[in-house]
Amino acid sequence: MAKSPVLSGKAFAKEVRRNLADEIKLIVDRPPGLAVVIVGDDPASRVYVSMKEKACGKAGIDSSVVRLDESVSQKGLLQEINRLNEDPSVDGILCQLPLPGHISANIVASAILPEKDVDGFHPENVGRLWRGEDGLFPCTPVGIIALMKHSNIDIDGADAVIVGRSNIVGKPMAALLLREHATVTLAHSHTSDLKGLCRKADILVAAVGRPHFITRDFVKPGATVIDVGISRTDDGLVGDVDFDNVAPICGAITPVPGGVGPLTIAFLLSNTVKAWKRVGVVS
């Protein structure tokens, strides 16, 4: 059986970033500004923030990183966010997760102005997403929808199953698929007959953070499989999907690495440009 088409998020993200750079070149006043706040010295967060800085530089976005000690109080972090809220040169703000245990991620997300909330976590943006309104929405799900459209995946009328109900991926993914007229089931650890449910899906999104959790017997032949998970193992970086065994029966599948991951940063930049355009910097 021929190997199924691999959806290269890496190639699509490169195209998105190139288009954003071209758009930013039309500046009439100032470039977009993105501020990233990082608390503590988590190695993975440090690497991710560095990748964001490099991507901003290539696209023509002014980026700044606010590094705070892990011992910073919640009040101290909120004061820093308020300073960025009031800075007219900053169009987008994100606070890198995870945060130390003494700081509430929900309180921090609510403190960022919704019009600068490029992560899409502010309650106002969450509400706009579910109401079908325009807003800033979580980068990974937005990127997945864009990749499927770019790849001519038929979403309208499809049966979609999302495994994982996080606020970052699962729930916003469900809302965005509903906007595209898919019939959506949001599955999780309490779902009965998860395997049988997944086998009915035309579009299967795996976002559970468990290496190779989705095996061949979870997948309907010809389905589109989107692997959001990424785990570091002795064999390197792997996703939630057992790619080698699942790929031959799929209609389309994202690899790990090189699939969904690059979309997250590309659409963070896209959200930053969207926020920049809203303040009237460009016509």
C-alpha cells in the first residue's frame, strides 16, 4: 500500500512567515512588537523563547523578552504585564508556560489586554471564539485549520474527533472545527470505547501528550490524522501517533517533528501582525 500524504507543517509555516514578512515591509510607521515574559529558567521554555525571538527577527517583528526570577510574586508579574499593556510599541504579549506553582496561569491570562493577547487565552477572546466572532485565538489550533485548508482537506461535514480537552489545544480546536461545519466530538480519559470512537473519525486530532498512544487500530482508513503531541524518548522526539504504523492507512497525516510544531510559532507571529494592524499602524 502506498504511503499516505504527509502534511508538512514546516513547509507551510515557512510560507506563512514569508508572507508575513512581505506584509510587514509595507510599514508606514513602526514594525509590530511582541513581548514575551518568561518566569524562571525552565530549559524547554528557554529554547522555545529563543526560537520565537529568531522567528520574529526574520519576519521583521520587534521582539523583547522579559526574564523574571522564579521567586517573583504574582503581584510582581502582574505589574510587569500591566507595564507592557500600557506600552504602545507592544502589540502582542504572551507569558510563557509553565509558570511556578504560586502563580495562577488563569489570573495572568486575564491580566493581558485582550487586544494584545496573542496566545488567545483571555476570557474575552475565548468567548469570541465560541460566539463565532473575530478575535485572537490559540496559535496551534488556528495553524492546524490553516494547514488543512491549505492541503485541501475537506472539513465541511466531516466527523472530527479530538483526543484531549486542554484549554490550549483541545477545546479551541473543537470550536474552530465547528466553525468550519465539522461534526465534532471532544474525547478524553473518561470517554468510553475511545478506540471505537476514533475509528469513526474522518479527522482525528491527537493531543494527549502520550507517546504513540494512537495506534493503527484507532484510525479509520483514509482519515486525516493530526498529531499535536510531542515527547522526548530514547528514540528521539515522537508524537502521540505511532506514525510508521498509522501512516500507510491514512489519507493525510502530520509527522513529528516537522508537522504541527512549526505552525505554533508561525501563527503566533500571525496573531501579532493581526493585533498590530488593529491599532491602525497599517491601512
